[in-house]
Amino acid sequence: YKLGDGITKSKWGGWILVSDDKSEAVATIIDLNVGHDTDKEVFKFKGLDDNTLYKVTLRPQNNMREVHEFTAYGDALNSYGVDFGDIVWGEKDGFSFSGVMASRMVYFKKIGKAKKS
């Protein structure tokens, strides 16, 4: 799935690949607004099961000192999105290599049963 309007039409974009059973997914998000604006984008994902609890892990990269993880239901990730804020974009070690663009990989793993309706 394509995320956002794409980096040619907005400040952010990316892609998400979701397994057929929706138990795992990996996304790449790209932000062209790094360092220019304090208003960061809310990243909305697609294709995740609305009723499934996921463990969300930001892939460790050479310019991230810590592994960041949290849990969220698919409906929140798909509909409301995530404001990664300084958790992702606050670590600036690698920005000298990419100017005002930054990217992160995000891994989603099903950890909980579906919500009760």
C-alpha cells in the first residue's frame, strides 16, 4: 500500500507491505520536513487488521540510539495514525547525510487477539 500522498505532493510518504493474514507488516516512512517545521506529520498506515493488537517496532538504524516499541490496535494505526515526534525525528546524527529528508522502517507484529465487538 502507498502511504500518504507521496513525497512529490506532500511533506511525507511511504509504503507498507502487509502479510496475507495481516499478522505482520513492514513500512518505510519518509519525511521531507525534517528540521524545517515543528509541526510533524501524523503517519497513517493501511492494510492492518482493525481489531488486532500489534507490537510496533521502529527498526534500529545507525543513527538511532534506542529501539522504540509500543502497542496499538490496527484501527488506531489505520485511522488515527501515529505522531512519532521526537521519538523518531529527534535523533539527528544521520541527518547530515540526507539533508532535510529522513526515513524510518517500522515493523508490525500481531501480539493480541481481536477486540471483542
